[in-house]
Amino acid sequence: DLVISDMAPNLSGMKDIDQPRSMYLVELAVDVSTRILRPGGSLLVKCFEGSGIDEVRRSFRESFQQFNNYKPEASRSRSREVYLLGRGFNNAETDFL
């Protein structure tokens, strides 16, 4: 199984507004994926560096056997866009966000 979330909010250019909106979409994607992923499944989520990202990374590390953080080569250097990939969903009763 694989869940891919490429969701992003309409960006305003103000990080104090854009970051919480982005994290909300990440939380939605995570919520759906933890309900439908089978053990061993994978989750790929687009998000933006900033407030709350460390908690998301911690949750990925706890809920998946493997975790990787990617910045696409096509992404501009000033862009805060990153993709988080978790492989091997352990289906544990962890507090994933």
C-alpha cells in the first residue's frame, strides 16, 4: 500500500499563515493513511519546513520502519517544500500526530 499526499494550501506568502495551513493538511493526510494503510505500507507527504515539522518527523520515525526526508531537485533553493517518506508502516498504537 502507498498513500501519497501532494496537498498544499493556497500560499499567501506569510509564513505565519501558510505553515499552520500546511501542517493541517499533513495531519489530514496522516489521519487518513493510518486508517487505511496495511502493515508494511508507505506514506509520502508534501509539507513545508517550519513550526511543527519536527513533531511530524518524530511521528514518522515511530510509526514506520524507515523514514526519509527529501527536497526535490526541481524545488527552488529558497522554497521550504520537502517530502517526508515513511516505509514499513508498523500499525502500532502510536500517537501519530
